Amino acid sequence: MNNYSRRGFLLLAAGGAATALAACDNGMASTGAGTIDARVDTTLNYLYSNYPGSRDLADKAVGMLVMPLVTEAGVVVGGAYGRGALRVGGATVDYYSQTKASVGIQFGAQQYAHVLFFMTEDALGEFRYSPGWVAGADVKYAVLNEGDRFSADTLSTTSPVIATVFGTSGLIVGATIEGTKYSRIIP
């Protein structure tokens, strides 16, 4: 007779999620700032060419955090990881990692890109000078669907932070950044 405990099950599920996350190429082994900057440039080119309204949003923003590739995986216990750059005035000023943990009914893996548009100096300052910023309910989402257009004028640009999630591929339904922690890194 097998005697399974919840703790053992959660440890097994966490190990499975960690293995699935490690198996995806999310840039954790990249060799520095040059690689991250190249990925950020490619991501922004993709965003601007596929969603032309995003350029207007970028022009109105005081800063943008670009996360070119985030890998998320989960089997009951899940996690996500990615690395990107904060751009102010078109130039990279800092590098960040993104981490997220979750527990619940989930199974699968996905990858996506996202950009946080900081619409106010206060929001950008709070992000830059906090020891670890966590995305929460104050983030407004701009939904981007292939072939659809969105306009910065139709968004509530009075929101301090606007997030776009795009380029999603994988098997987990929905991509959200709420509860995600961003930490400054030295690549």
C-alpha cells in the first residue's frame, strides 16, 4: 500500500515544474548585456510592426521595461522567469529579471513577451528605486490580438503602468503578469 502525503505530492509537482521550466530556452544562460539588448531590439521591432498603435504608446511613456522572452511552466506548482531591459529615452538604463510563482490547477508551459509602459515619472521612479517591484492591480492591460489594432488614445493613459503581453505560444491558458516580481540584475 502506498502512503502519499500532500507535501510529497507538492515536492514532486514542484520538481516537475522546475524541470519543465529549465527545459525551455528562456535566456537564463545568455552571456550578458549585449544579448539582452539584441533581444529587446528584436522584440520592440516585432511589437511596432505587428501592433502599430504600440509606437504611439511608447512615445507617450516615460520609460519601458521590455521582457523579450518569459517562460512559464506549471504542474500544480508553477513558475515563470525572464530577463529584460529598462529603456528610458530609447536607451537601456538597467537590466531586470522577472520571477513568478503560482500554485493551483495548472498544467503546461508557455512563452511570451511583454512590455511595461511607465506613463508617469512617479511610476517609473517607484519601479527603479524599489528593492523588488511586484506587478499588481495598478497595472492596466492592453490586449493585443494578432491582426487587431489598438490605439494609445483608447487606453486609459492616466494609468501609471500599462502592460502589453504578446507573442504567446504554449499550452497554459492566459498570460498575466500580476504577482510578478522584478529585480535589478547585472548581466
